[in-house]
Amino acid sequence: MTQYEIRWANMPKPIGRRPVLLMSRTPAYTYLNKVVVAEVTSTLRGIPQEIAVGIEEGLKRPSAINFDNIHVIAKALVGTRIGALAAFRTREVKRAVGYVLDWPELKVL
């Protein structure tokens, strides 16, 4: 597991099985029992709190990572790898989280 991978996760009810973006830093996956993830959804709203993803990231259809839906889940709930964000897109993650948390210093990235 590495940061910014997209993987399947068996999210707690009522969410269920869905793709998620792994957000915890890569070294932490070796010892943490819980990890931070953001939901991937097929609902595209075009808001600053989401990032558009799709085939290039390993998904079957246009989707969005919705950072309004960040969760801490048991690492055991994280399943197989679907794909990953390209390294140059990490700035988009930080900008979207900046909007979610209303941190102006991240909104300008």
C-alpha cells in the first residue's frame, strides 16, 4: 500500500464496497491499524472539494475523489489495487483538502 493509490475498500454501512484513495503517508502502512481514505464516487459535481479521475487512474468510468468524504478505517478493510494518482496530481489533493478544511494556504496550490 502506498499513499495516493486507489483501492477497493469494504466501507462500513451504509457506504459499502467502493473505491477509495489512500491518503495516509506510505511508511505508516507498515504499522498502522487504521488508515485515512477518501471516497471515490461516480457522482461528478465539479466542486473544488473533488478531483476528477477515470481510466488513467485505473477506474472503469469517469469518477471523482470526494474529499468531503474522508474516513479513518481499519487497514484490514482495504482491498485490491485499482490504480493510482500520478505524482503531479498530489497538488490537487492538497488544494481540495484545503477547501474541505477551509485552509486558505492550501486553496492556492
